[in-house]
Amino acid sequence: MRVAIVGVSGAVGQEFLKVLAERDFPMDELVIFGSERSAGKTYEFKGKLLTVKELKHGDDFKDIDIALTSAGAGISKEYASTITKHGAIMIDNSSAFRYDDDVPLVVPEVNAEDSKNRPRNIIANPNCSTIQMVVALKPIENLSKIKRVRVATYQAASGAGAQGIAELEEQAKDVANGKTAKVEKFQHQLAMNVIPHIDVFLNNDYTKEEMKMNWETKKIMHTDAEVSATCVRIPVARAHSEAIWVETENPISIEKVTTAFENFNGLTVVDNPAKNEYPMPLFVSGKDDVYVGRIRQDVTDPNSITFWCVGDQIKKGAALNAVQIAEWLIDNNEV
């Protein structure tokens, strides 16, 4: 088993290295690729130094079984045929192929079987905010069909990559020292602020990030349920939070929902308001699971429940999900 990482120098690329090591992923060799600027750099993996190879068109992927790619949509589109032409399975973390009918969009806890139907040998990793939400929605869907979802996201700077985290940290220092914060990665100063704007605005005045949650949820869960989202950037380094309202065809008791959450792979319930216990980014950062809490009946609708959901955007929202897809492929003899 030979595995490649494309875009190893980025935040998700670095997380790939950590996740593969943590999970002792079954492989004989790991090959890492990057841009011309990154070529020649070395990164430690399980006690050994690996050297970054420059990503080029050619036959460097001839003996690669699985390629984990996170170098941006443009690079993914340009190099997809190079990566897959000799049989490598490309698990892509960008938005390049998510809405293509012949590319499965996969969250293993929800629709792992979709990975089998990959005519182009490409599997797409969903958007980070969608991933954690559908992990929480699936056990509810198992109890009663979901009709409608409303969600407000509170997304960390990590959603904009390593540069986003760095900008937040620098802005925090500037604000603390009475200086004017420098704004480059975000639309406005993020430190001491929240920005109700992620990605570009579309004709319906929703942002693309917000519509992604609608489009992707339908594809992943094979549902016609509508999702209405408001996505907000908050001054937290890592881990996204979401307030979610779910309307189902039939009323479901909070006890049944909580039990379904507790028994679902990939979810951890932290829900004890009396002791001020609920999921928060500070404590979920670096964790594998999606965490849920504040589970309660929607006071406006007997067929709706609402809850709070937190997940590590770089881990489960990106690198871990891709690695879990790869593990499922191996476990099911798809590689």
C-alpha cells in the first residue's frame, strides 16, 4: 500500500500527517507532494524525514494506491487525470468535484457505500461545516425522515487555512497592543468581532458557503430535505460550532434522540446544563468525534428538536474524514 499526500505544506496537509500517524494507517510508503515553493522541504513522519516532491504532470503516481489531496480546487482539477490515470484513488478535499454526478461525496458514518461507485476514481470530501452537521443528522434521520434543517454556524479561523489562523493571532496581538489590525484573509477584522460572511454572495443573497450546506446535505444523505444556513466567522482558532434546528415528519422524544446520538459512531454527547456541560471549541479542538449537546425540544414546533454541535474543522472536517474514507476502502477490499 502506497499513499500520497498532495498539498502537504498546508494546514490540512499537515493534519494528514498527524492523522495517518495517530491511526497507524496501514501502508508501506508515504510520498508527499507540494508546490515548486515547497519542494525540497522535509517533514517528520513516524520518526522519519520525508522530502516534498514537486507536483508535476508525469508518472509519479504510477505506483500510488491512494492520494489524499488538499491543494485547492484549481490544482485538483488540473492534476486529477495525472493522479488517477494509473489507478490511484484520489480522495479530494477541495470543492472541485463535490457536485459532479460521477463523483461520490462521502462522510463514512453516513454514506460510506457511495464510495464504491467512483467511475473517475475520485471521491470528494465535503465542506467542513456540512461534514459535522450530517454526522449529527444521520441518527435523527434513522428515527424519522428529516423534512427541514435550519442552521447557524460559528466557524473558526481555521476554515480559511493556516493563513486564517495566523491572521487572527496577529490581529489579537495588534488589538492587545493598541495597534490597527491588518486585514488580508478575511473581509473585516476578525479579532474581537464576528463576520456574517463566508465565501461569495450568490444571487439569492445567501453565500456559497451557506448553499454548500444545502447542496451537499442532499447529495450525501440522498434526501430532498431543505437546509437554510447562516454562516458566521468567529474569532476562534480551531473547531466549528453549529446551532441546528431539525424538523422531522414525526415527533421524536428528546430521550430517543439523545440515545440515538450516544449510540452513533463518530458522535459524543456532552449535555448536562445543570453542571454547565456542553461542547465548546476550546475542548473539542484536536478531537476525532463530532460533539453534541444542548439537546432540547423546539418550543415553536412539536416535530422539531434543536441542539448544539461542535467539531474540529481541520480534523473531522477535513483530514480525518478523508483518511476514514481510505480506511473504509481498504477494509472493504476497494483498493
